[in-house]
Amino acid sequence: MTADPPVPRPHHERCVVQLFSNFQFVNFDVHNYQFSPDQCPGPWEKVVFTADFNVTAGRQFDRTAVVNMGFVNLYFGTTPEPRRTLSPSWHVERDVTDYGALFTSAQTGHVILGNIVNSTYTGVISGSAALEFYPKHGNNERGNDHEDDRAHPADAVYPLKQVNSNGGINEPAFLHTPRISLQRHSPFLAISNRSTWT
């Protein structure tokens, strides 16, 4: 079953950067990964985030999953519950072309998928994720640059963070009351014509 149609993609060759492979989630540790743009330099016509997850057969609750890069959210979702003889696998994808400015520099990413594995809750969740970069190839069939055919992506992407009482960052953030806030301590630049806040 497909919940949503696949993200439409250009018909030319893609360049793929693997963000992480076969991470196993058996506790509440945050998994880190490193991203470098060197393998797939821009400019890009489209960028697609893809991820594949599975959970072993057994007993397990549904869990919340977060994948971010530089504290910018790439994916937020939940996992299905397995059964004694059912081991669900699922694929997710998202058009992240508007985040293009984020992918022009090296970044640290985090994968947050808290899970409990013991003699009662036996389902082990695993996952892998990648970014697909589709290079821009100049003019389209009408002779116009592709830039004219789509909204200009943001030239800056700013994450919103929630600072906790210890001075660290809550991941994910929780907004339980109107007094709780997300913050970004960064001056606005006059040269930044378009920005995205996540």
C-alpha cells in the first residue's frame, strides 16, 4: 500500500548521498551522521530525501521518528507496530529542494527514534536514508532556464531550536504550553532575499 504518490523526479541521472545505513534503534540514544556536499555539487533541479525502515516481527509499540540535518527537520513520522508473524517495512520520501541552501555545506545530522527492546518488547527497528540530487541542466525544451519554471528555493535555511534548562537543545522540541518557545539567535542579513524557517 502507498499512502502518498512518489515524489515526481526529473528524467536525468541522479547523484545519491547516503546519509546513514542500517542504523538499529534499540534504546533512546540519538544516532549521528555526517553530510558532505562534495560528492554531489550543485546547482540542483531537485533534491529528494528517501528513507527505508523496518521492524522485526514480535511485539513493539509504534515509535516517533525524526531525521534532521543541522537541526533542520527532514522527516517526522511514526513507525507501524509489528505482529508475532508480521515484520513491517516501509519507504518514505520528501521533496526537500527548498532546503537547497542547507546542502551546500557540511552538516551533522541526527536520527531520533527512541525504542525499548527487552524480553517483552522484542521488535528491533532499523533504517537507512539518502538524499537524491538531480543536477540542473541549463535550458529546458522551450529554451528557458529551469529557474524560470519553478519557485526559487530559499537562499538560507534557519532551524528553530528549543533550549532546555541545561543549555542544551531538546530534540525533538515539545510545546506543551503557550509559554514554551522555539528560538533562533541569528541576525537577518540584508542580502538574504528568501529564507526558510523549519
